[in-house]
Amino acid sequence: MPKPEFDPAVDPLAPSVPRLTPYDDLHRITYLRLLDADAEGADWQEVAQIVLHLDPQSQPDVARCTYDSHLTRAKWMTEVGYRHLLRGGI
């Protein structure tokens, strides 16, 4: 099982399968940062730049899609994915 990193590179799309993946495990901190920013009402473009290291000015569609997929996955982790963690991971 990969160790979570504070600031790993992100794929254009987060996983969308109904189980935890090694990618999820590696990006747990990223997901938490996205959830915190969302709860605070932070601007998605700023979050995409700071947390995901994307440039929403030069590639707005890519940045938005990547941001949305990772935030969706982060929310899935709080609703469903955490159960997999409690049972021992991926």
C-alpha cells in the first residue's frame, strides 16, 4: 500500500471505481486539502493552482475537470471510501 504524500502529482482524472485504489491511498492528503478548501468556500481556480498544481488560466477546461473529479472522489471517500479504510485498506 503506497504511503500518502503531502503533495503528489495528480492525474487528469481521479479514480471513479467503487473501491479504494493505490492512487486514493497516495492522495489521501490531497483529498483532505480539497475538502477543507471546499468547506471554506475557496475559489476552485486558486485551489487547483495551489493543491493540484494546475494552471486554470492557460488550461481552464483541464483544470476544472481535474479539480471536479478529485473533489468528487474526496467526497466519495467521506461517504463510502472510508469504510474500505476501516476494513484494512485497498
